[in-house]
Amino acid sequence: MSAPGKADFRLDLASLAQFIRSGAVKPAEAVRLVYRRVAADANNPIWISLRPMDEALEEARRLELDQRRADAASLPLYGIPFAATDTIDVRGLPTSVGCRGLRRLAETDAPAVARLRAAGAIPIGKTNLDQFALGLTGTRSNLGVCRNAIDGEYVAGGANSGAAVAVAAGHVSFALGSGTAGAALVPAALNQIAGLKPTRGLLSLRGVAAASRSLDGLAILAVNASDAQLLMNLAAAYDESDPCSRRRRARREAAGTELRIGVLAPDQGEFYGDLDSAELYAGAVERIRQSGARTIPIDFAPLREAGALIDDGPWLAERYAAIQELLGATHDRLDLHPVTRLAIEKGARYSAIDLFAAADRMRLLARRAARNWERVDALALPTLPTVYRVRDALAEPLETDRRLGLYASFIDPLDLCALSIPAALRRNGLPFAVTLVAPPFHEDWLCALARRFAAIL
């Protein structure tokens, strides 16, 4: 492996952990490398706040003195640098949810952050996002539009824009981010990394600013699926103090020996005229079939309607309520992004009657969608129907957001888990990704499936 500071120095967990544990580099040296890389990309507003480097170095040196450092079982993330989206509390750093007027200093780590630090990981700072984690483009930020790591003319993707770019650019090995409504899947796909959205409730939401509490969850952005799996298992724990927390359940086994993968029926795929995306998805499905799996067209209609209910239905009222609670009487004095204001104020038009009617409809859609699981073990869907330049997202912010969430927004309301993985390259050099979707509590199985498909996608 190359020496620290070289452009090809790898920050995936396996490579960096081996490098550090072998003694070739110390955690403090890895931290210095991270800050050099952050400084080199200073023109891209990836970070909202950074820990002082001396503070991060001191944490690294304490790790070096820890007698457990040679024991991978005790400190599996020994010396590994990471980021957190700025909705998540990291002790000693401000949490702003992308809104300067709401900055507050976090006195404690969110439980998921604390568990990762206890495993040896070193937080570097907080990353940029669509304000209040509401959006999928990454352009709804008054702190600057975070640019795609592959091509800066294109969007970086929503609530975890900075987190995804920080991982893709090699600033950190992984990031902890928002998992609500495709917030991890979309930026992972756009920046050619893995995005794991675990089952809601597996990772504690204490110390996390609410966006839509009944749908909220945390997610992992990592270099690959194996890293994401390890990180999820380290961060996940039942939290008695979090009313949304859930105990992990054993997953069901796949039926029989033949792997059954649900795919879009030809008449249900929507790519908004993007022939490149349509062709790349068809190619991915064919490679899955050739690998020995059976591909089965599913009924995507109830999934699409469920996502639409979340994107432009009474659940917007929950987002409005969450933001109003944060804003309080300071509403008019805050630096609300105009598109954020427009998006949250739409929630004020819905009544409790609207919400109960929509909840009934969602239960029916969930029942219809569940029939798919009688026929398939997992779904393989395009993560994105198309990609957008920053200028296009700025010109049509609500429509581009809605389109980018087409194959992701349904995952939370239908209580599913999902993993986005790179699958191909588009003609313009941007990545094309596939999302693997399964019933709740199937995260480990999805990551194993991703490793199986890694050689063919």
C-alpha cells in the first residue's frame, strides 16, 4: 500500500485498519492526512464544522496509548476517521441542521456516534446537507451547494450531500447520516459509494434532529457494502430512552435454493427520458439473471404510490410540525432557504382528517406491496431514474427532488431496508447504482447479497 499522503492512499476500513494495525502509520498520522485532504478541497462546501485538528490528534494519541489497540475485537475501528451529517450530535461541535440561527453546541454524542467512538473511530466534523435534511439534491443549503465528487456540475444528493462527498473524496472512511426518504441512497448513488438504510429503529434517534419522526432513521455511507455492514452492526443497539427504537429480529430465510430477485416490469420503469439509465438498468438485470438468480417482474405501482404519499401528502404535516418545534418564535429571523420554507409550509394545509385517510390508504398499499415478498427474496431497482446538473436542480427544485426519490421514498413508509451499490458508469462518467431492497431486519443478508453481485455489477 502506498505511503500516507499519496493520492491513492485508501480509506476503506479493511485497508486502513490493516495499515494502522501493522504499524505502518499511526492514527495521528491518518488524522493529519484527513485534514490535508479537507484543506485541499476547501472550495467545495463539504464541511459545516470541523473539530480543531489538535483535538482530533489528541484523541488519536489517546487511542495509541490504549492497551486494547492491537485487539481488533475490542477496537474494530481503531483510528478510523469519520463524519456525521449536521443533524446528528457530536460532543463539542455545533448541530445546526443547516440553519445558522439554530446552531447549538452538543454536550454529548448521539448514541450511534458514541458507539462508533467506543469502537475506536475518530469523528472529524459535521457535513453539509439540504437544510433540515429535507431534500434529495443537496442544493437547499445557505451554507453553499456541495458539489458532486465525480463531476462538480452535478448534484451531490440531498440530506447527506456533504457526508457522501466526504467519503467519496477520501476525507473520511465513512459517515453517519440521515436515512429518511432516500437521504442515504441518493447521494451514495451519485458519488459512487455504498449507502445502507437500515430498518427504522435499529439505530437510536436520540441526539438527532427530527425531520419526520415516524419515518426518520440513521444510515451509513461507506466505501463498500462490507464496511457498511460492519458499521451498522457496531452502531445499532436498542435504546430504551428512544421511543422509536426497535429490538432486532431474526430475518427469514430465502425460500428454497434459487435466489429470486424482483425487478421492474418493462411497463413500470420510469427514467424521465434518460435512455442511458434505462439501458444500464436493463444491463444490470441481465447480469443478475446470468449470475444464476431468477429475475421476476414485480408490481411497482403500490410502492410508487406510497412514495408519492410521503413526498406530497399529509406526512408533510409531520415535517412542518418538527420544523415548527425547532423554529419556535424565531421563524422570521432565521436564514431559512426559500425552497425549504416552501417545502415545509406545504405541510400546514393538511388536516388530521387528511392524515387518517392517507394512513388508511398507506396500510392498503403496504398490504399490496407485501405480496411481492411472497414471490421474491429481494428487489433490485435503479437507485435513481436520472441525474441532474446543479443548475437544473436550482431551476426546478421541487420537481427534481420528487424525481430523484422515485425509487427510494417508499422504503420508510413500507418499513423496508435498502442498500445502494455502484453498478456501472454512465456515458458522462457519472455512476449508475442499483438499490437492493428487502423486508425489515435483513441488512446483513442484503450486504451479503451485494458482495455476491459485486463481481457482476
